[in-house]
Amino acid sequence: MDTVMDRTEIVLWVRHADGRWSARTVWVVVLDGEAYVRSAFGRRSAWYRRARRGAEVEVEVAGVRLSARLRPVENPALVLRVSDAYRVKYGLNWPGPVESMNAPEAAAATMRLTDVGEVAQLPA
């Protein structure tokens, strides 16, 4: 089975306060065995704001949804390393979008994807 670590993109599911789920396709990079994502729209992104408030998060990989957690990355040196990882992984094929993903606003929304766990229920 594919894992988060093997993917170019994952689908990030975030639960709303009213119980609905919304999905957003995001790029994922891996450093030292840890997966990282960031919002292209920075801290103003709705999914980012919900995740920061502790909303439930799931990731979908190869059609399977798994529970997960997102933790903010506040170490500036690690944020720079994540930016470098985005440049290496995506820069050749998508240089414009990579520069947007590495802009200060997006870089400020860097999150570590942790506790990827048990299979969650797919919506009907």
C-alpha cells in the first residue's frame, strides 16, 4: 500500500465544527522520516485555521483515509529545510507554484503530519 511518505500529493480532510468534512489536495514533503505540509494561502486558509484550533484531521492515500494530526512548525531553521524540500521535490516540474509555496505567508503555515493511524470510515 502507498504511504504518505511515497506520495506527491495527499488529500487532507479536516472536520468542520458542524461535523462536515472538507477535502483539500496538498503537496507533502518528507525530511528525516517526518512528513510536512503547508497551506498555499498561509494562515488565512480555512483548513489551516481549523487544524490549528484542533479540528479532526485525516489523510487520504490511494483511496484510504487515515486519522492524523497536524502540528505547527515554529522552528525557523526547520521551516527553511521544508522549503528546500519543496524546491527539490517539485521545483523542476512546477517552479511557479513552488515559489508560491515557499513565500513567507505559506512558509508560516508549515505543519508536521503526525500520528497517521487507523483506517477511518470513508463517507458514503
